[in-house]
Amino acid sequence: MQWWKSSASETQITHGQRLWLYCLAFIIMCLLVIPTVIVIPMSFSDSQYLEFPPQNWSLRWYDEYLDTPRWMNATATSFKVATLTMLVATPFGTMAAYGLFVSGGRLGKIVFFLLMTPMIVPVILIAIGTFYVFGKMGIVNSILGLVLAHTVLSVPIVMIIITSALRTYDLNQERVAQSLGSTRFRAFFEITLPQLKFSVLTAALLAFLTSFDEVIISIFLSGGGNSTLTKQMFSALRDYIDPTIAAISTLMILLSTGLMLGLQLFGDKTTEE
Amino acid sequence: MTSSPAPHREDALNATKLRVAERRQSLMVLALTLPAIIAVCLVIVIPVGWLFSLSFLDSSGDLSLVNYEKMIAYKSYLRVFKTTFNVSFLTTFLCIVIGYPLAYFLSQIPRKYVGLFMLTVLLPFWTSLLVRTYAWLVMLQRNGLINNFAIDLGIWEVPVKLAHNLNGTLIGMVHIMLPFLVLPLYAAMRRIDRHALQAAANLGATPVQAFWQIFVPLSLPGVVAGSLIVFVLCLGFYVTPAVLGGGKVILVSMQITAILEDQFNWGAASALGVVLLVSTFAVLLLASRFLKLDSVMFGRR
């Protein structure tokens, strides 16, 4: 039987009759992917104007990026803030998720809702609110303020990932360890954490990317020598279309997709073992 | 949940000891949330609370409703809210129209191929929103990719203004929001019991009838969940409309920053923010009557 006459679903519809769906889905997938990756070839153009396909290929805009102290400083700041956010948000979020998962109860529900508010409150409000309050505390334009704000944005993401991992984990293993004389603390670190390590790693990377890609809070809370890459890019975008941004964008796409794809491959390997 | 301990037999080894320890530890365990709670208080509760109180002060610092009265008196504020809701509705609608067929396709193909096709949704999802906004700005410009392409194909003859207006804003926003709709919608579609469709076919339904009368209604919770995430995110959206709107599409979040930059009027900006927050909560509250809220929050990055 030819493929297009074979049944495609429970309702006996054939692949041939489904062809329009496949075409439509293909078009939509192209519309999703092409705008995401189009800047990659454009960034290798020699021209002042971004063109596709580039007439002459060159690394001109990458040189421009690497030779401009403004961009280099911003990149260093972004990496610093994202790394610190990851290092703070991952333990905070993991602790909170574990605590809420184990204890539950009414109080737990209230705490859960409170910790999830960063996902509901419009970021612009967090941005101007922290700008005002951090200004009074004197931590605007500082790494500390940015890390604090980005941590709060990342904690819900960490919590969601760790909670869903805990759902498939049998907490009785900790009880066994405790009945054999281990402390709860040791039981968590030696029994639970090693089994959650893939989820913790996922959560940590997402916390890193959340901070690295965050724009609005960075616009308000970073400045001077501590401007983040996204803040610099945003202000450059508003003025004119600087081809250097295409080069930076390419590097950012490679960074995020590289991290996430690497994680998926790593995840496949650990689940197979 | 695991909070209730397995029933201990009174004569079991160390039963009382274990129970006391368990109770004490349950409280200690909840204390693990403290660092996160303190951080949320510092970044959300105190600052947003502060804005809330600022919105009720006039320029001399006295308690008044002047900031809210202005919002009703001036047509420009009303227009901003109207634009915000319009753009959010349009974006959500377009996301459903475009996202539903894609999610349906993903839910129909064998699971082993889903990973590959799902990458087309995840790749944009993982990519910075600023990068994608920049890409659209480049593609939509006067001599950009789309204009050149359309002119070469003879679809239109002179370059059309695509960026720096409502069209550009909508195109960019739909592209950025689409994964937020497709991912929960796909999950909901996979949960649909395939036997229901088999049963429909057995009872004589044509594929088209089975789709509209069985599949679509069963997928509606997914549509609602996905569009809710998209709508709420759109309400507070800033970056994409600010870059692609070119000052012609003013959303609430942009108005807030404009007021701060131009007039440094914290009271007026705060009042706008409070109304934005209240409308967001109102939408969520309204929706939570129809579905569980925590299943919705699961989807956002």
C-alpha cells in the first residue's frame, strides 16, 4: 500500500487527505525558524546594510564587536550577572521546591503562590518598582541589584522543573536512609540530589539564560560600567540598525541553542543508562 | 503529596521517635523556602507595594486620587489601554489561528518524529526575544528581505512600510508568542484519548465530523490555557512593540516608561502600573473559573 493511501489516524483518514495539513504545518514551521536564524548568514555580510544573501562574506562585524570596549564590557557584565543569578537562583529555587513538595499544607499553597508571582506580575512593574526601591537602597547600576531581580525571575522556573522532577521521585528513599541512621540533610545530598541532578542542571541553565536574555529590568537597573549586553543592544536598536548586533545575535543564538541542545543530548544519554 | 506519613504501627520500631522527628522536620523543611521568600519580598512585594502607595499621592505628597482621575479625564490614557487590549486580542487570535494547525500536526505524527519537528518550536523559544525582534526589524525594513522578495516575485511594486507600525508589531509579537501557545496546546492534544476518535469513527462519523465534534472540544482547555498565557504576556509586553512599533503603537508598559523618562512623574506611572496589574489579575481570575491556574502557569518560560 502506498504511503499516501495508508491510514494516518484513528478516523481512517489517509496521509494523502492529510497532505494539506502537512504543507500548512511545514509553512508554519518555516515561519517560526527562518526569522530566528536569518541573522546568522546576514551577520557575515561585508556591507553596511544587512543583506540577504550577502554579496561579500566577511567577519567585519565580529571584529567590530570584539574591538569595541563598550560591547566587551557589556558582555562581561551579562556573563557575570547570569552566572551569579544561576548560582543563587538554583539553590533558592531547589530548596523552595523541595520544602513545598515535602511539607505541603495550606501555608505551603500561599508560599507557592507568592513565589510564582514573578510570572504573573508584568515585568515592567518589577522594573520600575525595583528601580525606585533599589535607588533608595543605593544598589541601582550595581551587579547586586541585577542579580537579585534576575534571581526572583528565575526562581519560579527552577521550582517548576524541580517540582515536576520530585513528582516522579520516590521520597521514601530518604526515609530509608534516615532509618538507617543518616541525617535528613545527608539523605538529601547523598540520595535525592544525585537522582535529580539532570533536572537541577536544566534548571540552572534556564536560570542562566533567563538572566542573560532579560531586557526590561536590565534597562532600568543596569547602567554606566555595569550595562548588560541586552541593554546595549536595545539602545543600539532604537537608534539605527547596527550590523554589529547581527553578529552579537548570532553568538547569542549559538549560546542558547548550544546549551539547550547539549542538555537534551546529555539528557538522552542519562536516561538510556 | 507525601506530607502525610505512612501510617505507623504503634508497635513498630522507633515509631514515636520517627513521628516526632517527622513533625519537627516538616516545619524545618518549610523554612527552606525562606531565602526565596525574602528575595521575592525585596524584588516584588516591597517595590510593587511602594508603587501602589505612590499612585495615591499627588505631586505635593498628599493623599489623593488625582492620578486615577487624570487617567479617566485624559483620552490619551484610555487610548493606550484600548490599544493594549486590541493588540493583545489580535496577537492571541492570530496565535490560535496559526498555532492550532501546528499543534494538531505535532499531535498526529508518531512520537518518535515529534522531537525533530518540535525543535522548530523550541529553537525560537530558546532564542532571546531581543534577537528575534531585531531579526524582524531587519526583515521588515524598507529595503529588507520581505520587501525585496515581494518585489522580485511581483507581489507588490514599491517597498511597503512593514516595520514601525501596527503590522510590524503584530508580526513580531505573534512570532514571539507562538511557542507559548503551541507548547501547552500540544500537551493538551496529546492527552486526548484516541479511543474517543475511534469510537466516533465506529459510530459512522466522517473524519471531518470527528475532528469538529470530538477533537476540537476536547482540545479547548489547551487552547484556553495557551491563549491565556499569550494574552497576559501581551498585556505587559514592552520590547517588541517598542522596537517594531516605531512609536506608533503605544502600549501601557511603554506609556509607563515614557511618563518616567519625560516627566519623571512617579505617581502617574505607578497608577498606570496598578491598573495594568489589576487588569492582569482580573483576566487570570476570570480564567481560573474555567481551569486550574497552576496548569496554566506551567507553560511560561
